[in-house]
Amino acid sequence: MSEHSENKQASIGAIVMLLILSALVVLGIGAMNGGDTASALIPGALLFLFGLFTVFTLGKD
């Protein structure tokens, strides 16, 4: 395996983890707000976008 394919696999794993964490944040905030998941989509999306930024900019070691 080359070094590039290992980084690609790590990026895919990080994106899947970000999706799971964002979904849990949306569900958790939505549950605390009485089932209003529409307003909880904003912090979930911000978490996902910031995570993507972090994975692709800071993760290029």
C-alpha cells in the first residue's frame, strides 16, 4: 500500500465519524428542544463543515 491510499482511507473514516457525530448532535439537540430537529440542523451542519475543514487542512501530515 502506498502512503496516499492510507491517507485516503483515514479521510473516509474521519468523514464517516463526522457524519455519525453530526447526526447524534442533531438528535440530541432536537430531543432537548421538544422534538424540534429542524432548528438543530444548523449546529449539526456547522459541526460537519468544521470537521471537514479540519480533516482536509490539518490532517495532511
